[in-house]
Amino acid sequence: MEHLKEMIVGKKLKIMFTEGWDARVIMAAAQLVKENLAIPVLNGSRRNIIEKARELHVDLNGVMIMDKEEYPRMDDMILKMVELRRGKLTALECCDLLEKPSYFATMCLAMDDVDGLIGGATISTRETLRAALQLIKTAHGSDIVSSCFLMSKGERKYILGDCSLNINPSEDELVEIAMQCAESARVFQMEPKVALLSYSTLGSGTGPGVDKVRHAVERLRRLPLSYEVDGEMQLDAAVAQEVAELKAPNSRIAGQVNTFIFPTLDAGNIGYKIMARFGGFEAVGPILQGMRKPLNDLSRGATQNEIYKMAIVTAAQVMMNRVTV
């Protein structure tokens, strides 16, 4: 994570945590302050958070607390939420929803009170994403939200997607997932070499799944991309030079791929967990892609260190968004 830390250190980015009362979040926030990596913003009751920090012997100096009961622009927030929901909710209904931590925290991001948001320490992914998709919405040019994992071991690092959201992506969705994963690779200072994976390598196998992947690659190649894309490709041909020479001798990236696009969620979820459990790779994610503003979801079993790292990733996404805007 060192290069990401260099990108964000001293930038004073405000990263909000939906569940600011959680012990793991409070300790991760203190670590971020200590290293001058971000200004953590803890969502929740000021009194409860201060009491929990006392129990943990954590100094909250440099940490912000966003207590809904003290929020000075609540009328503006409700009006903004009505606008974002395009009349589907009344002001009273919005007021009721803002009692939920996920909606209030997401609206703080929508109101530009904070630069990025992390939720999911205790709240389900479904609830986190529901608020995000209703209020933050997808980025310009994106029709879907996808996810990726950064898998790292020593000097080796790879991007894998989609491993947690899209169950059976269509050709259109595979194209978007590939492009979003390539952008995520650049957040981690990787030059994307993207392969769309299959049980077939460049025509060696047949079937509807192979056709879907092959057609998605053909469409990607018609776009003005600044990185290489190939497929359909088996994993061994993507990562092993000796196999690439046999199965894909004319490919410019076979054997050197660092960004892997899986044809289904089944394959992606199993793939990243095999790397983590049997291969000893560290998994950072899921990292959400395609959102208009940086927002990420945690596993409810996330450790303090995992929350700390996801905050670094979210802050890095903020910086990359500023560069590309």
C-alpha cells in the first residue's frame, strides 16, 4: 500500500465511516490520523463514539464525528434527497430514511461534506448499495456498478473482477467491467494488461459462455483503449509464458496479464478465494467501481487492518477522480 499512501499523505481527504461507533472503525481511524493519511469522519452519536473510544483508550484528536442530531443543514439535505430521488419520495419519507445510518452517511457524501465513504462494518452490502445507487448513482458513461479485488503477494499484484456483485454479466456488462477494472489497476499504479477469462483460449473451445466472452473482447477492441485487451483466454495462458507460447503465440499480453475479468460471479468469487486461501495472496476489497463518487463496502467480518487499508484505497480513488475530471 506504500505507493497509495504517498498519493494521499497530507492531502486532508475526509473519509467517512457509516458505522463510526464500531470499535474496529475507531481504531482504524486513529491509525489514519497518526500517519496523516486522511481525516476520518465517524458517523453516529457523538456521546456513544466518545464513550467507545474511552473504553478502547483511543485518542480521537484529529478525528471528526458526524452526529446526525447536530447536522446544521438538515433541511438542505432533505431537499437534496428529494431531488436525487426525482420525486419518488416525499420530504417526510426522506426524513424517515435519514434515520438509517447508511442513508445519512450516503447523503453526507452527496452533499460534498466528505470526499469518500466506507460502509458495511455492521450493515449488509444490500443496504449499503441500495443507498449508494439511489443517491450517488453510477458515474458518467457507466451503466453498472461492479467490484474488483486487489490481490498482492510480495511484488506481485493483480486485479480480479467481478468477484462480488454481478452474477452473470452480459456482453455489455463484461465490457464495462473490463474497463472499470483497468481503471482500478491504474489506481494501484499498474499498467493494465486485461484478459477476459474462459475455459477456452482464442477459439480452442466452444459454448455460449465462450461466445459471450469472445464477443465482449471483440467489442473492447473496437474502442480507443490505451491498454491491451485479449481473450477469450484460459488462466494458465494468461499468466504462464511457456503456456502462452503454445496456446496464444500471437497474443501481445498472454503470459503477462495482470487484470483478470471473470465470465461469472461464481468463477470470480471462487477464483479470488483460491488465491487467498491456497496461494497466500492478500485480498483487498471488494472495491466498488463505476460509482459517481468513491464509496466502498466492507465485509462485516473485516478486521481493523482491512478497514484501514480500504480507507487508503478510497482516498486514492478520490485522488484519481480529481486527476481524471
